[in-house]
Amino acid sequence: MSPYISRGVISTRQVYEHIQDLAMEDAEKLIQELAWRDYWQQVWLAKGDAIHAELKHIQKPVSNFQVPKAIVEASTGIDVVDKAIRALYETGYMHNHMRMYVASICCNMAHSHWLAPARWMYAHLLDGDIASNQLSWQWVAGAFANKKYYANQENINRFFYSAQRNTFLDIPYGQFERMEIPEVLRENVAFEVVYKLPKTSKRLAFQNKATLIYNYYNLDPEWYKRDNFQRILILEPSLFKKFPVHQKCIDFVIDLAENIPGIQLYVGEFDELLAQISPENIIYKEHPLNLHFQGHQEPREWLSTVTGYYPSFFSFWKKCKKELLK
């Protein structure tokens, strides 16, 4: 479900409504995962571009602002990690626990600043969500948490059913704070992404018609499904320059748009769109990336009515759970 939630095809609320008849003790973990998504988004709404820098604590130590070469080349020597990175390149997906392991290796063992490897991972993920990605990496690095996250080889073996030993992670947890950067993680490379946005006509079919604006984070096929709107999927070059993704992610979004009958693909900036259609004819959904949009803004659908900034997830979850249990 994750790529479809991230791309706005379905909402966390829709998933919850599908499972709400289950007993809380059976479904709580899944509902909590949905709440994590909303929590990261609420932090992004509250903090804006500040999520691209440390929110609570300065990451220490930091030896570089690149990505470990062994991570990029899937050659860390941790068998299940390397296998998962190769699968990420092929499928655009990585298990959440594995994302934390990779982040811990980059930030807490290679001492890479979290931002470049976070951008590397986001660029490959079909379910890439800027808030979840940036803030989860900060959480692992101790920049948005009171301690760093570590996983040793024993932990990885247990959760990924492997039996590897004698790696740089095969140590007791108490040794991580004192360990030197492993030799295999000493070489770093710059973050790079190659992608190509499609070339399309910028001429709209209708210039004086009520228009729904879809984008990389909103491809809801049910949005005014039975109403007569002009529908435009806008891919802004400036957005992908700031938050680049690999070609498979762009192709995935274009394929998803085929679920929306009559949608037009528009590759260009929102300001350019205004030359053909006035804001009074535009409707779009709220999102931190849409602050420059003009027109009629509609709210997104959330898991609960709990909004605003909370310093920790569990303070946010406590209020969500109370509401959902009513």
C-alpha cells in the first residue's frame, strides 16, 4: 500500500476505515504505522523547510557530506543489506526496518551527514515521502531524537532470517559509540540522480473551465470522479531539481495517472500554468509543496483530527488513539 499512500491514490484514513472493525489489539501496530505517516507530515507542515536541517540536535560526529560508496554499490559486506539495496534499485521498495539499518550504517558508522544519503534513498523509493524520509533519517542519526539508532548483526539476522557472522556489525551494542569508521565505509561519493521529465504540449485543452490540479503527491482517482472538471497532472521541473527522483519513480506516477480518465500531463511550472487558466478556476489539495499554488485549496484526508506539532510521535499517537477508540 505504501507507494499508493505516498502518491495520494489512497489516504491513511481510507486504510483505517477498511480495518477499523478489527480489534485494536489486532490492528494497533498497523494503525500506528499510519499515524507515523501523518505525524511526519504534521511536523513538515509546522516546520517547513527546517526539516532539511537538524531539528533538535546537531548530528555528531560527521566526517563527510556524501554517501558511503559501499552503500551506493551495495558492497557493505552485510549480505542482507547489500541484497536489499540491489532490490531497491530494481523495485523501488525497501522494508522499513532495512531503511533504518541502512540509515544507521550511513550516519552512525560511516559518520556521513544524514542529508545526502537520505536524498539518495528518497530518489529510489516509489513510496518516497519527503517528510517520512527526512525525519526518519534525522531520527536514526539522533538529530530528531534523544539517542541514535543502532542495529547489530544479531538483530539483523533475527529479523531478516540470516546467519551471517564476523561483520563490522557483529559487536555488542555498547561498542558502537566507540567504534572507528569501518574500512569498507571510508570511501564516499557525491549524490547524483539521472532522470528525464517527458516533453509535453503546454497548451491546455480548456482555458476557462474548472480545473483540478494533481501532482506527484496527489493522484486520487476518486477526487470529484463523477464531476465535469478539467484534470491536469503537473510535474514541475523546479520540484524535481530540488528533490530529484530516478526515472522509475517518474514513470510510476505517469502510469498511475492513467487511472484518472481525461487527465492531461503538464510539464512546467505552476506560474506558467496561470498564463492559460485563472486561479478562480483552479482547485488543488493542501500540501507543503503547494504553498506557491493559487486557487481554491482543499484539505487532505487525515487519519484523525489530531493536527499540529508534537515533539514526539508518542504524544501525537496518544491523542490519535484516544480519538480512534471512541
